Amino acid sequence: MEPRGPNIPALKELSFDKNVDVNLFETTIRILGGLLSCYHLTGDQLFLDKAKDLGSRMMPAFKTPSKIPFSDVNIGKGTAHPPRWTSDSTVAEVTSIQLEFRELSHLTQDPQYQVWTANHHRNIRKVLPGKYDGLVPMFINTNSGQFSHKGVFTLGARADSYYEYLLKQWIQGGKTEDELLEDYLQAVEGVKKHLVRQTGPGRLTFIGELSQNRFNPKMDHLVCFLPGTLALGAHSGLPPDHMDLAQQLMETCHQMYRQMETGLSPEIAHFNVQGSEALIAVLQPADRHNLLRPETVESLFYMYRFTKEAKYRDWGWDILQSFNAFTKVPGGGYTSISNVRDPANPGPRDKMESFFLGETLKYLYLLFSDDEELLSLDKYVFNTEAHPLPIWPSPPK
């Protein structure tokens, strides 16, 4: 494909030379990942040039005493800093940028991007105090390089994509980097040992949280990425019991939608482990909102691709119908809502997160497509913002 001409708006108007602080993680997964995907899907050099410019501007975030990157970087000034209120970075954020920077190095033949991200990921791979059977705490200090807030383990916010990127980097690299696979397998065993529980006789399997050895039967909607990740691992040759757990968790994520009056999942579900039925417990008022998140439909896409079971499409269709009934805005677009338990007054928030377009609708489209070669999971790996990146060819043995 020929490069775009000088009158194309992306060439003339998309500039990263701006005096603005951006979040390293969000900018990497959304913008850098999006540019790299655009390059692969169009062949247009423009997108790779823009990706290289942006990637270079984010390198100052890695210049810390510990090599653990700062959370924020000024892409115009070339300065970086942690959040204003702490010197900690979120573990999920600093360990979920590797797919993108590895790909940038792969395309440009410039190792710096991969080297910086590999350095700090290697630091976390060490058996740092606070790691527990493959599970990691939610925060890490950019000065010391040590975990902070130890003893709290979740697969929800602040930790989720650490686990996702262990597997996906291994797949991206042609399944040759054994240390990534070892960490992922150890983490799955840690999840099964410490975080997996079931409700009463109805037997919904869910992932809870651990805080100072106390179990909390609370599961973020974010955790619904896990069925898809487990299924992807099983498809890639990992143990079949990963798929068994994926199917059980997929049912639970489906119930998080089905049991709500609007047919939409809350942000956080609480499970009743003593009750006589497999019901999701009464929700805390602050947990009842729905932000149009993609994780459940993402996993439905993987489950359908690998099993061809029609129920996964049916569940996705039900979710789309609920989005249309309770979040669609007459003038155009969709909105987050405040209460999934009140269909008469769901409380529209007048805000549509970008991941609804970038992920939720994309995964629904792929779920309903009959074209197996449309972004084949044997050829592409999706970053955590649903941008497909090619799987590298395995090196000759």
C-alpha cells in the first residue's frame, strides 16, 4: 500500500509534540497499540512513524532508580514522575506495556524499547518479597523496586493484565520464552489454590480476593477477562483443566449479567458462599454501576472461537440487547449507568468510555462474525485494549 499523501489529516494534524502529562500505561495500550495495529492492518508507513515518535517520547518514564517506570510522562518536555500522591506504580500498569514496546522494537529493529520494558519486567520476575505462589501485590515502588501494600492479592483492578501479558508475550514471541510461561503457569496454580471458590449448592465458581490471608468473596467485572485468557492458553497447548476453569468462570460472568434487573453486570459482584442458591449477593450501592466494560464479551469471543458452542453467542447477544435497552442514547452513542438493578431509572451518566468502541463493540462484532480468519487467534494476539498484533514466527530450531 502506498504511503498517504501530505493532505491526509493524520499526517498533518496528529502531533505528539505537546506539553502534556499522559499515563504511560493507558497511552501505550490505547494509542501506541492502536497505531501499531493500524500499521499492520493497512501497511501504511505513516502509522509506524507515528508509533515510533510516540514510543520515543515515552522513554523518559523508564529512567528511574529501580528501572520500574513512572506512571506519568510529559511527551513534550521529556520528563516523568509518579502519581502526585505516591511514589508507587500500579503493578498491572508497569507489566502491561510489553506487547506494544516489544512490537515497536521488532518493527523498527531498534532494541531500546524492548530493552527498557524487559529490564523492569525482569525485576518483577525475580522472587521479590511479597510474591505469593505466582500472585503479585497491586503496587510497586519506583524508587526501591520493591512491592508495597503486600499481602493483598486480586485479579481485578491494578493487577489483572499482569497475568494476561505473561501468557500473551509468550504467544507473541512464538512460544519460545520459557520464563514467561513458567510465571503464567505458576500464577494460574496460585489462583486456583488461593482465589477460586464456589457458591452454595448452585455452584457458581468465582475468583475472590485475599487480604492478609483473609478471603473476600468479591469479584470485579474486570476479572471476567480470565476465562478468555485461560481458554487462549489451553488453545496454545497448556493443560486442559485451564479450559475447564474457563468454562466455569464464563458461566459466572454470564450470571453477573443475567441476575441483574437490567441484564447488565455491576462493576463489582459479591458472592454468597453460604446461601442455598447460586445467587450473587446484594450489591453495595457504590458497586452497582456499569461502565460498558468489555471483559465478559471479550471472553465470550475466545470461548466461541475455541468451542463453537452457540450459547456463547447467545449470551453476547443478550448483553448487546441490554446495552441497547438501558445505555443507548437517543441522540447517538451509549452511556455508562449508575444502577444495574433499577431498569426504571438506571441513572445514565452521560459518559462513554473509549473502550466501549475500542473493545466492547469490537469483541461483539468478532463474536458474531463467521469468518474464522478475521483476526485469527493463530496469527494475532490482542493487547489488553483489543488491538491485534501479529504473532512472530518461531525461530528455526
